[in-house]
Amino acid sequence: MSAACYVLFSKTLNKFYIGATNDSVEKRREKHNAHSYGKQHYTAAANDWEVFLALEANDYPHAIRMERKIKSMKSKTFIRNLKQYPELQNKLIHETST
């Protein structure tokens, strides 16, 4: 996976984090858990982040568009449905591909 949009989940915080990367999603998760992005970063509040969902993107700008679309929904339900329904994932990927 060269570029991806990913969703992390922390059981401690009961919160999601949405991001985009050119790196592997697993490496990003490890960096978030190690607080590599600083103590003030959103993910620094916990160290139990797990990959909830990873969506392969055509390129990094596509990953950013998917990230923004998911964030704009402002909905945990949307994120859970995205994982549960592959057709919703396909729709998101298609809508953000251009």
C-alpha cells in the first residue's frame, strides 16, 4: 500500500483518529502510539491506538481527499458503517478519486 487513508481507534479514549499517509499504516500506528508527533498531538492522549480501517488510495492527494471526506461527516456511525459495508468504502474511494 503506497498511500492510504486510515482510521485508528483508542479503547481508552473511545475515540477515532483519521489520517492519511505515504508510509505503511502499521508504521504510522506505531509512531502515534510512541508519541512521535509530540505531546500536544491529538493521538498523544493514548497509546493504545489500533488500526480500525485502512483504505488504499491511488496516491497521497487521493488519501487526503478521503481523509477530509470522512472528517467532514463528523460521525462515529459513518466510520463504523464504512468498516461494515464494503459498498460504502467503494463509494468513498470512487467519489474522492478525481
